[in-house]
Amino acid sequence: MLVNDFVKKCDLEMTKDELIDAMVHGDRQVDLIFDFEKTDCPEDPEFAYLRWNHENWTTVDGKRFICAYFMDDRALSDYGAYNVSDIAAYFFPDKAKKIILG
């Protein structure tokens, strides 16, 4: 996947595992910008509580991850907390239109 490295000011080809490693060992954040709206109820979006199109992923200690949600560049008050074991079920950079490594 093509990743825009905001710090090094270049584009890199990185995998999902490399992005997670950059968060864990490089103390970096990953922004995923989607060209579609995501919800907390994908089975029936009509009943969704939360809708977003931008995720900001960071790690607390290399084992716990925080995902902040945004809608059209507006930060939402909700966030998700994930551990290293279940991040694979929620972190999908391959579905993002743009990936920024901060």
C-alpha cells in the first residue's frame, strides 16, 4: 500500500504489519482516510450510532491501541481501544483511500 510519510516527506510502500510495527516500535501514528462512510453497525447502517470516514491510530505502550474517529475532518468524541491481539480485526489500511504516517 502507498503510504504518505508526513515526517520524512516521502511516499513509501508498506504492508499492514509494517504500519503496526511503525506504531509499536517507531512511536508513529497512522491516519486512514476513507472515500466511504463507516459505521459501528455495518449490518444495518440505518441503526448506527457512530459514522466516520477518517481514523487516527496510535499506540499507548505497544500493546494497546487507540483509534480516534473523524467525520469530514471533524473530530468525534468517541474512540476505540484495542489490544495487540485484536487490532487485526479492526485496522484495515488496505480499504483506505489515503494513508498518512505521522
